[in-house]
Amino acid sequence: MDHSNRRDSDIAFEEILVLNAISLVSARMARRLAALAKQRQSEEGGKPFNEQSKHYGSNHRRASRCSCRY
């Protein structure tokens, strides 16, 4: 039984590392895409999307409670 628990905790730790890496890459991509969109808007002479709508990126609702169970 102890061997099985150790293996499960190793797998969980690896999953956490993978999810953290995905999160970092996603954040980096989002920053780069936002910078690219801003650059394109300035080249076209328009306002960036967030200045037009005043709610870009913050118009979503959070889940009231996390449904994840570990």
C-alpha cells in the first residue's frame, strides 16, 4: 500500500509541475498576443480594444466554488 501511495503522490507532483509550466507558457503567450494586438492597432491608428469597451479581459465570471477534488 505504501508503494502505491508514493507512486500516486509522485504522479500528482508531476501533474502540478506540468500544469504550472502550461500556465507560464499561456501567460507569456497572452502577453505577446496583447502586445501584438496593441502594435497592430497603433499601426492602423485605432484605439486598442480595451479602451473601446472598458472591460476587455474582465467581463468573465469566476466560478463561485472550485469543483476540483484532490
